[in-house]
Amino acid sequence: MFTGIIEAVGTLTAMQRQGDDMTLTVHAPGLDFSDVKLGDSIATNGVCLTVVSLGDHSYSADLSLETLSRTRFAEAKVGDTVNLEKALLPTTRLGGHLVSGHVDGIGVVKSKSSSGRAIEYWIAAPEELARYITEKGSIAVDGISLTVNGVKGREFRLTIVPHTALETTIAQWKPGTRVNLEVDQIARYLERLMQGRAESGSTLTLEKLAQSGFL
């Protein structure tokens, strides 16, 4: 489990295909490796990866065919930068929101503009994820916990403050950039709960909960 608060930005230094799978290596001089051991999890652009080997300020992890098919690692290349976060500890301050590291789909940046000192993005989500994205709700984009500031159809708006842009890969995004998306888990749990209530005749819906400020 993660918080979506990025600890460092790393660089992909190796990507080796092994059949349908892949092993990648990330060099991250800014990440504290003092408490990292084999088998630990590191969110890499929002994808929960297990450390299989450690080097000098670097780690390697295996990606399955399932992970490659659901994330944008299938199109990544050596030299790309990635957002990094070590797994949440019981003593970690929860500054973002609960992020599982299980990417739900890929979004596409539609526009980028300035808003004072901030950067404003509109991102298009896959149709099947749009219903989970609500104004003032949370979403993880390339592993970064962000607040949704507007929704229009299946597109949502993000306003990025300078600090977040400096500490992550966000400033590199431009129209056409593809990004990993993980919707708020609470929205998924509520949908499942609502499905059960609908079967029992209840009229409570996710839309009504959002209108009442619960989402």
C-alpha cells in the first residue's frame, strides 16, 4: 500500500524482455535505500513492483504480461524517468490517499495550460473508469496522489502546484502523453455495495452519494 506522495524520481537504465515478461532496472540516487531489501515493494510510476535485486542506488523488478498489458510500461524505454514511492509503513504519515499500486487503466493528456504559477491539465480516462472520478475526489496518476478539480464527460482536470511539478515527472507531460491511472478504491467499494443494495431494492446510487458530498 502507498500514499501517492512521491519520494524520488528515478531513471530506467535497463529493460530486458524474457518471453512475455520483462525485467527492468531503475537508478534512483534520490531514494533512501537504507531500509530496502529483496521482496520489498516500490511503486514505480504507480505500479507496485517487487524488488528482485539491488545495486548501487538501483533496483530491478519483474513485470508480468498482465502488468505490461494494463500499464504504459509496454511502451517505456531506457532513459525514461519514473515516480518512486516505497511501501507505506504503520508509522508513515498519510499525506495523500490510499493507493494500492494496481493500475486500473491508461489515460491520455488532452491539454496543458498555465494557471498563475500552477499547471492545468485535462486528462481523458477510459470510459469504464470515468464513473469513479468525481470533482474534489482523489486519483493516482503515474503514482502521484492528485485532487480532481473538474470533470467533463470522461475527462478530468488537475491543477498542479510548482512543488509537485518539481518533485515528480509531471512537468514532462504534454498533450498525447499516456499516464497510468488508479481510481480511488473507496469508489470501487461503494459501487460494489450499491450493487448489493440495488438487488435488494434500494434507490441509493453513487451519483446520489457524490451529490451529498460523500465522494
